[in-house]
Amino acid sequence: MPQSRSFAVPFLICCAGVGLFSIMDGLMKGLSLSIGLYNALFWRALAGSVLGLALMLATRQKWPVRAVLRLHLIRGLAVSLMAPLFFYGLMHLPLAEAVALSFIAPLIALYLAALLLKEPVGRQAIGASALGLIGVGVIMAGRIGGDYDLAAVLGAFAVLLSAVLFAWNLILQRQQAQLASPVEVAFFQHLVMLGVFSLGAPLWAGIPPRTAAPLILLAAGVAFTSLALLAWAYARSEAQRLIPVEYSAFLWSALIGWFVFDEQLTFSTVAGALLIVAGCLIAARFKPKASLPNAPHVEPGVA
């Protein structure tokens, strides 16, 4: 098969996966605003765990060995901290702005890879990081310089903190990709999240209204499907060729935010997003292939 054709299919599959992840973010924002952040996370984790168990049984997945289970547990705990922070930010920020801020995660991952995987950080990566930080500053300046809203500023910082956790998640994801299937990864991620969120169930869990149930099931199904599509695409094409597709999440988020939540796109958000994306692309271009994550999805609204 010609190389151009062999790349076209993973490219299109990756586009679909990123689009579905953006739809999932919109669903979770709506659920968080309607039934509360905790209940949105708890019930989606429950639905995802049931769906994952069914898929594990249907595809006859083998039970992972102890070392892989440990990796699933660590990543699940990281996501259990990351997801509430990100979706809290979504509740108080426009979708496009939150997603733009989350794009800083791959740049943070460069330094975590150096710390945890002993990978070198070159001059280009340092310059790219500086460019990304300027982009974050532009977005934050636009947020603080406009109509001051403490909840929105706290939401922005929550997204940035979730990006730090997601950068660590990228390192874990790279290790997982070599040891487990997408179905197994998604199932255990939901299962660990369910275990963590169940700790607060006696105090905060409430039966969601009948109208919310389809959205919860849809959010879980979309998360699973998008994760599987992205894993399939990254298994069949170089990560550095697919990374630019990931930033289409900004366009999807802007459209969903405008159409569903009546959110306006500001100049500072667009300018900051362009600076962050430029920094990420520079870092990806000059970074050795071996050090790129296998599936560096840059938007933290993971399954």
C-alpha cells in the first residue's frame, strides 16, 4: 500500500477520535452543571466500568499480571485526580479556553520524561516550553483582565493543575500502550475511578434524574469509542505525524461551546492557543522519535 494511503486511514480515524473526545467534554460539562460534578464523574465511571466489563468478557481479554495491574492502578489514581480538576474548569470556563489551557500538557511531559525516563531535554524543547508558557500567560491575562470572575480564574488554575497530572498520565500511557489493549486500559481506568469516587458516595451520590441517564451512558460510550479509535490510529502511524490532529480539539470545543452553551471565543484565547500549539509542535519536531509518547492525546478529558 502506498505510504500516503496508509497514512490517510489513521489520519481520518484520529480526527474522528479527537472529535468524539470533544463531544464527550461537552456532555460532561452539561452533566456537571445539571447534576453536579461529583455525580457526573461517579455515574460515568459506573457506566464505563459496566461497559468495560462487558467488552472484556466479549473479547475474552486475559486478566493482567501483577505488574500491569499496578500500572493500571497508578494511572487510574492519576486520572481520578485529574478529571475532577479538568471538569471543574469546564464548569466555569468556555470549552475552547479550557481545552487551550490543557494543551500545555505535552510540554510539561517533556520534563517529566526527563525526570522519570531519563530522556534528554534539548534547547528547542526549552524554547518551545517558554513559548507555551507565554501562550498560557496570554489566556490568563485575558481572563483576569476582563470581567473579573473568581470562579473562572480558579477554574483556569484547576485546568492547569490537571494538565500537570495529565503530563504524568502521558508517561504512564506510553508504558501502558506496550502492555495492555485499549479495552483493558479503558476498563481498569474506569474501575479505579469508580473505586475512588465510591468513597464519597455515602455523602454525595444521588440518583440522577431520568433525563440525565441517556447522557451518562452516551458520555461513557463516546469516551470508550474515542479511546479505541485513537489507540488504533497511533498503533498504525508515527505519533509525530498525528500530533497536529490532536489540536483540532480546539476547533471542536469552540463550535460545541458556541452551539450548545452560547460561549463566545475571545482574541486572547485564540492567540494563547496558537502560541501553545506552536510550542508543542516545535517540541514534537525536534524531539527524538523514541521519546514521543505512543498516544499523546493532549486534551485531559480522558475516558
